[in-house]
Amino acid sequence: MQDFLRKALLFGIGVTAMTREKVEEFAKKTATENNLTEEEGRNLVKELLKKSEEAKRNLEKQVGKLAKDKLEELEVPSREEFQQLEARLQHLESLANINVITIEPKK
């Protein structure tokens, strides 16, 4: 199963990496080899571009979900949680009248 997922992911990356120019080149070659009409060739280009965009969107969703799941598994706080903790700390510091040097995050 893991090998299948790896192969599917690699296929998705390959499809999404195809530029419009490469898709048209591939479709033209395929149309010539299979004796397709000009209209059938255009339809093939449209279909390949559509599939490429769909694969790209699906891959982006899958990678996003995998990253989110992994961050949750590692218990990495979200930006919102971090900001809430930062606000609580500032509030506690103000209550204790403590002057603390703040370190700005690198950008």
C-alpha cells in the first residue's frame, strides 16, 4: 500500500510539473502517432491540461493535509495558539511588573 501511495504521489508530481508547452507537445506527438484529427488533438490538449490542473490541486490538498497531520502529531502549536500564549505571557509580565527582553523572530 505504501509503495502504491508513493507511486501515485510521484505520478501526480510528474503530471503537475508538465507545462502547457510540454502538454501540447505530448498531445501533438500522440495525435500524430494515433492519426487523430486536428479537433481530436485539440480536445486531447484540453483534457490533458484539465487533468494536469486537477492533479495539481489534489496534490496540493494532499500535501497540505499530510503537513497539517504531521504538525498535529508532533504537537506543534498553531500560530493562533502561539499568539494566545504570547498574550498570556505579556499579561502575566505586566501583572508582575517584570521587564523582559523580547527577542523578535527572524523573518
